[in-house]
Amino acid sequence: MVSATKPEMPVSPRTSARMATSSVGTTVLGWLAFVSLVATAVLGLVVSPRDVVTGDAVRFLYLHVPVIWVAYGAFISCAIASALFLWKGKSRADRGRHLDRVAGASAEVGVVFTALALITGAMWGRITWGVYWQWDARLTMTAMMFVSFLGYLALRRLPTEPSVRSKRAAIAALVSSVNLPLVHFSVDWWRTLHQEASLSVDEAEITGNMYSVLLFSSVAFVLTGIWLVAHRYRVIRLEEIRDDEGLELAIAARRAEAGVD
Amino acid sequence: MAAAIDFRDVVVLLGRFPALAGATANVCEGEVVLLRGPNGVGKTTFLRTCAGLNAITSGSAEVLGHDLTADRNNVRRHVGLLGHRTHLYDELTVGDNVRFWASTLGIAESDAMAAADRVGLTGRLLDVEVQRLSAGQRRRTALAVVVARRPRLWLLDEPHAGLDHEGRDNLDELLRQAADAGATIVFASHELDRAESVADRVLEFSGGRIERDDP
Amino acid sequence: MIRDALLIARKDLLIEWRSRVTINQVAPLGLLILIVFAFAFDANRNLLTKGAPGLVWVGVLFAGVLTVQRSFTIESADGITDALRLSSISPVAMFLGKAAAVGLQLFVLEIVLVGGAVVFFDSRIGDPVLLIAAAVTGTGGFSAIGCIYGAMSLGVRVRETLLPLLLIPVVAPILLAGTRAFERALDISTQAGWNWVGLLGVMWGVYLAVGTLAFGPLLEDG
């Protein structure tokens, strides 16, 4: 999964370094993430005991909880990067491209992890509550967050000028972030059917061994999330480099038009 | 004389297309300048960039003393742009449109109506919805808005297109008056005979740059 | 600035008066949504009466998306966005003006929809003051946030599909709070209704603040 393959085409040493999406740092990170994920699987499926109440279903916990934490973390990172982009982007040397890439890469990873969390959550819910879905504040907010950031990604894919697109996307990310507490609050007020935030409630049931497995798997998924964001970031940067090189060619071609007639 | 437009190596991107690919141009205040060249060489983009509507990717650009690479906002109220598109609300009447756009600039209604009168929009024509106008009448309405602005810099993109003979004469007369009053006029046109008689200077466009600068 | 905002709002309402798109197309569509729900629920009057507040707000939601869409279609035709940039109207005034015009049209639409609920669903207006207060605050918030996303989708070719995707998740709390308040006003629940009006008011304030900050950067391209 972590391939350090160098591009086949002949490129100068300077460009080859920035052409690859892996570096020593992320290669190590990637292996760490991979190994810890495998270890999580072993710990969660084999080593960890069955729960007295929920039986084998408790093993979902080691997947579901860390995944939603990564998703929240990714969206927070997207919101912070977007805010910094709007606030500081103009005065920075790179016109905030770096922040924009961080926001985009985080949102992509966030959407994938939210989808995973919603799916595992529904499966877990079906087993423990007997229904796939509960209309409580946290679930509803997560679903709205998922849809909002799908819209955000759609906005990022629009064929408009990069600077316009980045700015609109950053504003959309911030408006969604400001709005999520409102969603949470209003749904919370409307009805709170089930338990409070997972760790605090489940603490009673989760005993020493399970707790450390959960903690370990959280580390594994956070590493995976960071690794994914780093790679997406680099792919986005490579796309921009390609576009910029295309631009130099386009300007040359545009000037050459003058010579034609 | 002070420079109304001072462009150096200006690159303007429309999406990923470099519509201006290193344009250098200098227009003094009070000059009447014709932009010449076939379609798609960057004349329209040049005019829109002067109005502060396009972001400048590289190069330096100053219009009426405003540095467009730093702030494109302040120059806008001093220019009058007549583009291919007429900037009119279809559902509103000619009079409504002229009054609305005038009031967005704080121009008195009487001045706005005088401008409409000046381009030949009078009487019942003022109460016609813009969507029922002919192309020529539409252009006249757009022109009335530009006249009402009393811009220091006129940016006209093929102003003669769509006008009848009388309308063109009227326009040329209008441009001469504005130039006499000290305004700078930059316009693109394919009506070369007519245009060259009005213009002091010709900028020849090619491939997103200014090729020749003929006096 | 107030003068400029009024100028923009007056212009939008004049265009609506001349073209009558909202009143002739969007309002009937809102009623149609209510009628279609009656089909879907097999005209179960009891169920419909109970669900009326929510159904009215769903109608407002979809009609509202169309109204916002229409409001920004006007501005993107014939290079008008350019002309607005060339004018000396501040983006804040533009935002307030457009939001006011959208809000006023939506308010009229809500009256039509509540009327529809009374006729089709046998709703009884128990607390008209609460009803109006919830309608005003809910509409205000909706039009404010709607105009932010309307500006965001200016010049975008896929606006028809993008705008609902962006806007509907964000207005979900308005739908929720509006429905709760209407439930009280239409004598369906006995829970407090004014709390929800308060929440709607808070959202209105938040969205107005966000729009005031965001509208300028959104109008400017680059």
C-alpha cells in the first residue's frame, strides 16, 4: 500500500522529489498505520473478550468509535484550514494554496470516514437497539455533516477559476461548521432518545482490556487518517503543478498565435 | 500627460486560458484609442481588465492611478463599460433600468433621463420592457447607462455593433463630446473606417498581446 | 447603505411584480406539494392534520430553494453581476436587499401554504401571534442563508442541482424549529412554542452576520 515507486519518465532529480506522493516520513507513517490496523484487527477480533451484554457486537466499537473521531478531526481540520485561508490566505506567499489543499484533502478523508462511521453505526445500532437509525442529536448532526461536506466536495469540483473555487469552498466549509452546532442543539432540544457521548457512557461497560484496545485502535485510525490526508494533499499539489505547467505552455501557445498572421 | 492606463506584461487568465498573455499598453488621459484585431485576440479581456473585473495573474496594471493588482474595487466607479452584454434586467422597462443603474451610483434621476434622451430613448420607448426591445434599442439603453455615469474612462466593446446608421453617427458625436470634455476613451471596433476617424491612436492586438502601437 | 439595500429589494420585487414567477409558479407548486402529501398518506385526515406543520415547512423549504434560485438567476443574466460590481452598492447592502426581497416573497408563500393546510388538512390556527412570529423569524433566517448560497452558486452552470444540495442540509434546523413552533400554534402539541421562535431568531441573527461577512468575497471573483 505504501509504494515508493519512482515515476518512470526521465525527470530531473529536483522535480522527481516533488513528483512522488510519498516521502520517508509518510512511508514510515504508512507502515505504522498498516501494522497498527492489522494489530487492531487481531486485538479486536481475537484478543478482546466478548462483552457480557452485547456479545460479539462490542467489536464494532473498535471500528466505529475511532472512525467517527477521525471524521470529526478531519472536518475540524478542514474548517480551521478554511478559516485560515480566508483570514491569512491573501497575504501569504502561496496565496493560501497550501491551506486550500489541506482543507480539500481533510474534507475528502472526512467524508469517507463519516460514511464508514454511519455504516458501522447503523450495523451496530441494529444489533444493540434493534434499529438502524435513531433520530438523536449526534446521529442527525453527523448525517447533516456528511451531506454538507458532500456538497462542499461538489463545490470544489466545479470548473471555475481556482482562486474563486477555493474561496467559495472555504466559505461553504465555514458556514457548514457554524451551522452544525445549530443542528445539534435543535435536534437535541427536539428529542434525546439515547445515551450521551459514547466514551463516557460506555465507560461503565468497557473494562480495562477493552478500553486499551479501543485506545490502540484509535491511534491506528488516526495514523491512517493522517497518512491519507498527506497523500491526498500531495496528489492535489501535483495536479496543481500539472495545471501550472500547462499554463506556461498555454501562454507560449497564445503568444505564438501572434506569429501566425 | 498622466497615464489613464498603464499595463506592463499583464497576464489575465479566463479559467485556464491566458486571454491576455503579457500585454503592455499605455494610454494617456484624454486620448481616444481604438483596439484593432480579429476576434479572440484579447480586446474584450483588455477592456474588462481595465474596468477591474478580471484578476491579474502577473504583470503590473494601473488604471486612473489605481493599482489593479492591489485593489480592483476603487477604479470601478470611474469607468463606463459597454460590453457585448448589455447589463439590463429583461423584466424591467427601459426607464426602470436606466433609473435603477443610475441610482446604484447615486446619479440623479434627471441626469439619468437626460442621458437616455441623449441616445434617443424618449417617450413611450421608456415604458417598454427591455425584453421586447430590438438589439439596437437594447444597445442604446446600455449606452444611456454608460453616458449617465459620466465616466472618466470609457471602455466600449464594439459600440457600433447593432446600431443603425443614425445611431452610429450619434455615438461618434457623443464620443467626440466626451473626449472634448477630457474623458479617455478606449474602444474595440471592426468598423475600421468609422472608428479610425474618431481615434487618435490604434492598438493592434494579436495573440493576447499588443502587437503594434500606431499613432 | 439602508437606501442601497432598499433599492435592491425594490428592484427585485418590481421584477417579481412584472414577471410574477413566484406567485404564478412557485406558490402553486407549494400547494401542489401539500396535495401530493395527501395522496402519499392516503388522504388520512387525522395523520395530515398532525403532520400539517411539518408539511407546510417542507413546502416552504422547496419553494424557498426555488425562490432563491430565481432571485440569483435574475442577477446572472446578461452580465448583470459585472454591472453590480461596477456600481457603488456595497455587497452588504446587496445581501440585505436581496435577503429582504426573498424573505418577503417567502412570507407571502407561507400565508398561502398555511391557508392550504387549513383547507386541505383541516388545521386550526390556535395561536396566530405565535404562527406569525415563527413564520417571520423562520423566513428571515432562510432567506439570509439562502442568499449566501445563492451568491455562492452565481455563475455556476450546475446551479439547479448544486444549490439544493448545499442549502437543504444547512436549513434543516430552521425546518425543525419552524415545525415545532407551528405545532404549538396549530394546536397540535402543547409544548412551548416561543422557545423555538427564539431559536429561529438566533439562527436569523447568525445567518445575517455570516452573510454580511461572506457576501463581498463571494461576489468578487478572485
